[in-house]
Amino acid sequence: MERPRIATVWLEGCAGCHMSFLDNDEALLEILPQIELIDSPITDFKHFDFRDADVGIIEGAIGNDEQLEIARRLRQRCNILVAWGDCAVFGGINTLRNNIATRDLLSYCYVDSPSTVNGAVPDSTELPKLLEKVLPVNQLVKVDVYVPGCPPSAEAIAYSLTEILKGRIPVLPGSMIHFD
């Protein structure tokens, strides 16, 4: 594959996966010249009209309608979609809210919490609407590659990118899917 165009997004997660990508340190000096990073939180994009990409990478689960739209648009604009990290692959810690009704959650956070005085649940069309459940990416759009971990190791991320550069759909070996 010639210098693939890569777009990444960070949805409902902590940025740990992007930090793990940066933890490749000197290996980045080999990877970065071989790719074109076109959209990414690292490059400070502020739009969701993604350019055509060979590879789209999603970090984080999907918990609101804006994140769902971002995932759908990225899926439409890329050939290979990668889910980075446990939040994108499984839903992660974000799914802890799935056992609480959304209206109850919002009421507690904005009205009933011990430190709130005269609170109100925000009601603005500028705020994304929470989905009833936080979901892993593959429950809402087609995912081609899974790189689990919280966060995935720098080695696992480098392996997956290197495999894509070689024209292969990466499948992580068992030795890269573990807890340290």
C-alpha cells in the first residue's frame, strides 16, 4: 500500500490510546514517513467532514448522537476501520452508566448531587443528546480491525499499523493481547 491516508478520532474515552500511539517513540520515526495523518486529535481537527482515508481509527465508545454521527461519517470515508482500545472494542468503563436510566443520570449529575444548588439539566440543541446506552463501535458501524487493551500497548498499535502498511488486515497475536 502506498502512503496510506489515516484519520483518527477520540470519542468517549480518555485519550490513552492516542498516548499509547505516541509511546512508540523512535518507532514513530519509521511509521510516520510512511503514512499521511490527515485528521486526528493530535493534529487538532475541528470538523467532522472527514476527507477520504485509507484507514480510520476510532478510540472510545459511542455514548451520544454526535459520537454516533462521527463514527458513521468516518466509516463512510475510510476503507479500513480500526477500533483502538477497550472502550472502542468492548465499550469499556463508559458502559457503567448503562444500568442507570439516562434521565436519572442527568438528574443526579445536574440537580440532585450533594454540591448542586438550584441545578437544572442542560437543555440546548448545541449539546449532543446522550444515547440510552454506551456501546462499542462495532455495534453501530462495521469494524475491520480490533486492537484491544486499556490502553493497547504501543507495540500492538505499531504492529497493527505496520501490518496495514504491508497491505494486510492485522490480527494481533495472543502475545500482544494481555495485561501487564
